[in-house]
Amino acid sequence: MASNLYLGIDAGGTKTHALIADDEGQVRGLGHAGTGNWEGVGLEGARAAYETALTEALAQAEISVGQLSAAGYGLAGFDWPSDTARLQPVVQSLGVPGPWVLVNDTDVALRAGTDDGVGVVIISGTGTTVAGCNAAGERWRTFGCGEDLGDTGGAGGLARLGLRAVARAYTGAGPDTLLTDLYVQHYQAESAIALLESFVREQVPRPSGRLAPLIFEAARQGDRAAQDVIRHVGREQGLNAAAIIRKLGMQAASFAIVLAGGVFRSRSQLLVEAIMEPVRAVAAGAFPRTLEAPPVVGGVLLAMEAAGSRPSLDLQQRLAREASQRLS
């Protein structure tokens, strides 16, 4: 019978998952909660989300917290050096015994999408972040704080660039685009100029990530402006990945570029090709891999490694498969 039980927590901007698995990779418990990003809900709100998810997972596993062997925490909002002193006491207060690892939530996604934790991950959800880890365990990442600090993309970024394409088509600075009609219909506006006026005068919300599928729809129909938006976003993300590869000295290695987040569910080959062009210019051995496992799996794997275990590929696949089934 398996003797060790490992906890992974993935706390993001919209939801929190806690996963307990044994040393054979079998899922024993899974818990859910709302946002776990302390920047949005405060430290007490974040702790409550971690504890709610953990309590549910423990109940499913029919164990107490003291029976856990190790933990891996991937937390949104663990972004700056000052956050160690802020969040370390929060996770320690959960009472999980044994060794533990505290990382940004991008790092658990990277671990979930690789065989050994070495590689680069591009998170493209509402926003975007790029992170990497080399064979020596050194980590580096972008800020994940939007275009002002160098992260272009995510569903929100695509939607805003789509609006820009509509405006440029109207003035004649850019090509005519299907996005004009798609945006007008989405906002139930009378015309393109009425739509643009409503944005400028803040009569309607700024474009959100819900509009991103319209960009991919137009691109699939051959729309040049939509394709240019996708290429631009992909290239910017690829340039950030290339910078991380150079920073971590990974140019000669073979590793995955893990593609994680809702934007990649579009399965846009145009986006992937745009990402990989600047990546392959610095690391010919890099290859794209869409993340199929829930990111929280990476937290469990980090916990296993913190406890001195070396999870086999079979174990990792079993864990990913069972966790995916539980979360489907």
C-alpha cells in the first residue's frame, strides 16, 4: 500500500485547486475554491481559498492534514521578492508537515507539462506570462503584468488589438477586416463609428478576453488583419521565451515550450508558428507542447521531488490522466 501522500495547490486568479496523490500517482483527493490570488482578495481571502480547497481534498482522501508527506504550492501573486515574507507564513499556517515548495503558479504549469521540470512555459489566459527552468533548477520569468511591463498577449490583449484593427480599418490606416462586423455585432452597435465612439466615451466596457475567439474565427476565414494580430502576439511571446532561454543558458538543450491557458485551446497553428520562430532562432532543439494535464499536477510533482522522490514518466502520466478525469 502507498505510504506517502503529496499535496499540490494551484491558486490562480479565478480558481484554486488542491490535489492529493500517493507515491504511485493515484489521486486520493481533489478540492476546489475561488480565487487564490492575494492581490485580489487579500491575504486572509487567499488563505481561506487554500484552506477550503485543502479541506475538501482531505475529506475525499479520508485523511488528516498531518498524514501528508510534502506539499508544492503554486500561487498567483507570488511575483516579487517581497512576496516570500508575505506568503510563506500563509502556507505554513495550513499545517502541512514535511518539506514544501513555494513557487509562482506558472511554475506548476511548467512542471505539469514537462517530464522533468526543464523547459519554458507560456501561459496565455486572460493575460500572459512566460517562465522557464533549466537543468540546474534556476528559474526566470516575465512579470505577467501586461504590455506596460513587456507581456503582450492573452485573451484580453488579443481583444484589444482586435479593436485597434477595427479602428485602423475605419481610418484607412489598415486593411478592411471581418473584425469590424464581428465587433459591431458583439456590442450590438449601429455602426463601426458608433462602436468606436462608445469605447472612447466609456459607454461600453473595454474589450475583454471573451472577444478573443472572434480573432481566431476571422483569421481562419483568411482575414489579414486578424492574422496580423495573432502573428504579433505570438512573436512577442516567442521573443520573451527566447530571452528566458538565453538568460538560463538553455540554447543548446532540447526541451518543451509548454503552451498553457485558454488561448491555446484555439489550436491556432498560426499562433504556435509565430511563437516558435524567435524561439528556434536561439534554441533549435525547442519544441512546442500543449499542456493537457491540470496545472495542479505540477504542484504534486514538485512536492514529490521536495521529498526526495523521482517520479517516473509512467507515474506522471497516470497522475495527469486521473487528475484530468476528476476535473472534467
